[in-house]
Amino acid sequence: MQVDGQRFLADLHKLRSFGASGVGKGVVRPAYSEADSAARVWLAARMVEAGLRVETDAMGNLFGLAEGPSLLLGSHSDSQPEGGWLDGALGVIAALEVARSADVPVSVVSFQDEEGRFGVTTGSAVWSGQLDLAEADLLLDDSGIPLGQARQVVNDTGNVDPAQFTGFIEMHIEQGPVLDTTAEQIGVVSDIVGIRDMKITFQGQQNHAGTTPMHLRRDAFQAVSDFNHALTERFANVVTPATVWTIGHLSLHPNASSIVPGKAVFSMQWRDGDADRLGRMEQIILTLAQEVAQARGMEVSFGTMLGLEPVKMDARLRQALESSAETLAHGGWRVMPSGALHDATNVSQLMPVAMLFVPSIGGISHAFQEDTAEADLVLGLEVLAGAVAALHR
Ligand code: GLV
Ligand code: MN
Ligand code: MN
């Protein structure tokens, strides 16, 4: 199979033009935004040109379907609130390039809301039956908009039956420092970590910042601060160097210099390759938040717990990627776990899945500065095409 590296790069740059923003090659294209919808209209047209039949399901997952049974390739084309040009986009455009170059049936997908404006990999979670559409509709974004309202922009053409796909391969940037540090060009993924994510709310008492003595305050921000500080200590005997946790979103009410904040809502997210460890961390989080609330005289409440279990990649698909990597990047590749989440986790509930990484310069992602050398992007595309061809032999 002869893929066209220049055509692939040109389409990748074109996709970036939808929501292009910030420094470098930054992108702002959150799920269901105008830029996201416009990008999907363009992608659908490219799929049709590639001879694929386009379908969009109720969530807005966009499929370009080959006739009959086929491999499914792809990723997502929504971005973080501040994202780069490759996270997700790379896997979608690589899939498109392989589908239009292959003489075997290859289907393409761009999942919706992988970046979790409303949850965690919401589009593929609904498609794979992990999350009920009616339940998903109630999920809120950080400004309180329900998913059910945001997805009104979708032109739903019906469900796409997963039974037509023989497997799923997702190409992606690594989004971490490993390949960049070792100067290797390809990563073949062994497994994807699991994640837990929920909102925690401390409700104290809003009051005047000049007249309220320190010992009488029920300051919700101080509770968050205590919680965050104590958490590292509580985790010490449970976590490994590979475990990560993040408070990435915090909203204080009413968020004004002269008001003791009465309410703090924050996101608590943790990730690890071991489901049991994720559970023990959850217990620590719940207990600690309750202790802090009691000590500071406030109420604590917990939002819906979202999560994905750790998953292993399929041996046969992985082998095809490894052989192709060894042929095209002899000695310059490795097997590695994924610390980032991917739609492949959800799709693994339906069919065999595998993943392929290319390096991220400086290990940076979920930031405008995210980038990868074009030679590495094209090599990754070729490794993917080689694996697809081998799987049909
Ligand atoms: C997906 O973007 C993740 O947060 O890992
Ligand atoms: Mn991604
Ligand atoms: Mn991402």
C-alpha cells in the first residue's frame, strides 16, 4: 500500500485551520463548538471523496464506512479547551489516508468529545454501550450546559453497527516524554491506564473579606488547599511513580477579591494501570474530603464518578504494528504503556484494539505548544499502513 505523506500532512494542516488559535500550532475545537462542527463537515466531505459512506450517530461520532467487514481506524477531532493540532487529529487523518490508499476495506472514525467537555471519552463511551445516551445527556460542562443541549447541533443519521468492524487501530501522539527522550520514533502500546474523575464541592459560608475574623471563617478555598496538601501524604504508601493525580479545574464562588469564598467546586482526577489501586485512592479521597469538611465546618458533596478501567491491547493487532515498526524503524521503536486515555479503551469492549504512538516534542500535549516532527508523523502513518496491509495478507 502506497500512502501519500504530503497529502496526509496537507490534510492535517487543513484540519488545524478549524479552531486554529494561540501560539505555535494551537487549536481550540471543543466538542460541539462551531469549529468542531465545521471540521466534521469538512472531514465528512473528505471521507466521501475517499469512497466511504458517511454516517453520524446521535452523539456526533462521525464514521466513514467501507463496504462489508473492515478494520476501523481513527481517533477524535475535538480538542481540549486549549489544545494542540495533533491530539486526536493525527489518528483521524492517518486513518483517512490509509483508507483512501488501501485496496482493502478500511473504515474511518472521528469520535466525539474524547476530550471530555462533558465526561471522559463520552462519544466512544456511548457508542460502545458503556454509557447510556439518556444518562450522557444529563452530563454538564464546566459552564453548566448539558450534553443533551449541546448535541442538538448533530445531524443524526442513525446508529453504526460495530459488528461490521474486525478490529480498531488508533494512531496517536505519545503526549509524554518517553520517545522524545530516547530519540525513538515509534511506540507500540501495550496497555492503556485506567482513570477515575469526579467533581467535589465544599460548601462553607460566603462572607466579607475585611470584617470576618480568620477563626470564624468557613472558607471553601482553604478547605481545597488543606485537602490538596494532605492528599499527597495520604497517597504516599499507595501510589507508584507511574500513578498520577490532578486537580485541573477549580471554581470559587463568587470568585471575588473581597469575598471569603462560600463555595468551591473542583475536579479530582487520578490514573493508574492497576484497577485495585484506583479503588484504594478513591477511598482515601472520600475519607480525606469528609475529614477536611468537618474540620473546617462545611458540607462536602461528590459528583458522579466517571471512570475507565485499564485495558490491554490485542496481541494480534499489536504484533502487526510491532512487525511494521521493526521493518520501517529498525531498532528505533519500543513497546510502552499509555498514560493518556484514548477512545480505544471503550472500543476494546466491542472488538480487538491496538495503538501506535509517535513522539511529542518536549513531551508536551494538552497545550498550544504540542508538536511532532513531520518526518515522525509520516513514519507513523507508514507503520500504520504496513500493519493494515499485513493484517489482510
Ligand atoms: C485524553 O485526552 C486524556 O485526558 O488522556
Ligand atoms: Mn487524544
Ligand atoms: Mn487529549
